[in-house]
Amino acid sequence: MPRPLFPILAAIAAAFASGAAAQEAPFDDEIKAVCAEAEERFAAQGGKKEPSKVTVLMYKYRYCPPNVTVKSGTTVRWINVDKRTSHSVWLKEAGESESDRMFNFETYEFLFAAPGKYPYICGPHGIEEKMVGHVTVTP
Ligand SMILES: [Cu+2]
């Protein structure tokens, strides 16, 4: 394994290696403020959530909300509400490939068929910006 460039990256790599990534994503006051703004932007742009799906917004390097719990058979729909920054959804630990990079109001959907814990990251911002999320799927 190549020597990490920065201690923080080493710490993150160690956390992933130890399975800490299977835990829920942080949801502190900073992220809550970002998420409140994301909801406002979504509504202001005429965004509508599909009742049959669970919506996660992407905004300012965060997933909103970062943690969702759904029943198996549920589709989660991610929507980017950032104007200029593209994001992706990468269920890396589940062995999925990264989604396309999404721009403003573009979406990605994933059907969670099997119970389990599904940590995911944003391809371009997962490590340095800690843009991470978590889906818990119940039976
Ligand atoms: Cu991102």
C-alpha cells in the first residue's frame, strides 16, 4: 500500500479498513444547517419528492439526510441541488460501480432489495470533503 500523503487520509483509510464505514454518517449542526438550506433550494426550484421513493438531496458536499433507514424493496432517489458542483453516489462496499456525476437537479436511483447496511460516498468528494452517507435496509 502506498504511503498516504496526509495523516488525515491515513486515518480515514484506517477507519474504512476497520469497518467503521459501516456505521452511520455524521449528522452534526453544520450538516443540519446545510440540509435545511438544501430543502429550501429544492422547494424554491419547484422540486417534488416522489412519495413511493425516499429522497436524499446532495448539496455543499453533503447528503441530506446523510442517514436513511428503509424497508427492503425501497428505491432511494438522490437529487443534486447544487448549481455548479457535480456529485455522485458510490455504493462501493456493496460492490457497485460509481453513478454518473450529477449536475443540478439530475438524479440517481438505487433499489435496495436486500437488508443490510450500505455506506456510500461521493466519488469526487468522499475522502477530502468527507461527503458520505449511509442507508440501513430493514427486512
Ligand atoms: Cu460530491
